[in-house]
Amino acid sequence: MTVSAQETKEFEREVDSFINCAGIAVGKPIWENSPEEVSILMNVNLISPMAAIAEIHRQFKKNSTIVLFSSKSAFSGGWDDIQSE
């Protein structure tokens, strides 16, 4: 069952797992990111999953599982550029 952020306030069943695979990447070297881009990245990739977990943590069953996916995009546009210099 998929539950949107809007529905979490009304969600009252027990939760046995939370899986987050949403994320974004700017696609350029990290040192070229503006403060606004860094803020957007942190909000989508870190703060939002934490906020979602905070909303539903009381419904977690004992021994529930939390899975936060990351991706190789952290290396895109940065690591290869460093190696080629």
C-alpha cells in the first residue's frame, strides 16, 4: 500500500516497513551548486524522508524496517570531473 504525505495524518494502521526511493540530483559538480540547489537537494533527499518517518513512527510495529535508497548519482558530474583534471 502506498500512502502519500497528505494521507499520513489520517493513517492509523500499523506500519511494518517504510521505503523511500525518491531523490534528486543537480547533475553538476558539487562545488558549482548554489546554496538554493543545496537546500533543495537536502530537503528532498534527507529532510523529507526524515519528516515522513517522524509523522508515522508511532504506527511502526516492533522490529519495523526503514529503507532509504540512495543512488550513484552522487558521483555524476563530480567525481569523473575530478579524475579527468
